[in-house]
Amino acid sequence: MRRLGDLEAEIMDRFWRWNRPATVREIVDDINRHRDVAYTTVTTVTTILFHKGHLTRAREGRVWVYGAAGTREAYAAALMEDGLSASEDRPTALAHFVRGLGGPERAALRTALRATDRRPRG
């Protein structure tokens, strides 16, 4: 999975923070509170995000209503998986990554590993 571009990330951030569907108009109006962006630009990028699988959409009257297809955390996990796949030695790459984690992240990793090990395989 490729990292989101700047405007893509800005748009996805709104969906993840709002945790609800929204129209392009809502996104444009919110971004324009901080900087100017054209409605057509946001429409184009939102459509691209839909086709990449980051957004869902449904027609409501004459407009599309978009929603996040996954969580911010799932996106971050996919980026980490891609980072690992860039290495010819995944265990060593993973060890380097873990060495960079702080105490709370290491504790969360231990908890996640224990939960995964207890889960039945199927």
C-alpha cells in the first residue's frame, strides 16, 4: 500500500476523525477554514481515494456520500506490512523496528502477540 499524498491524507483524516460519512462539500468547507482548496480538486482526490479502496460511497439524491473504508489503524498496519515486505530479511527488519519502540508500544506489542497466540487458527 502506498502512502497517502498530502491532500489524500488531509481528506482521510477528516473521515477518520469525524467517524461518519460526509459529502465533498463538507470536506471542502472544512479544509477551506485553514487553506483554500477547489471543490473540483477535492472531488477528484476523493474519487481517487474511492477507486483505491480507501473510501466507500453511496448516492444520496444528486450527491455522493463518502465514508472511510477502514480505520486509521488498519491503514497504518498496512504501511508497516509494506515496510517489512521491502526487506529481504523480514525478521531482522522487524527486530530493528521493535528496537525503536518505546515502553508503551512494546507493552502493546506483547499484549497483541499474546492475544494472537491464544486465538485458534483456522
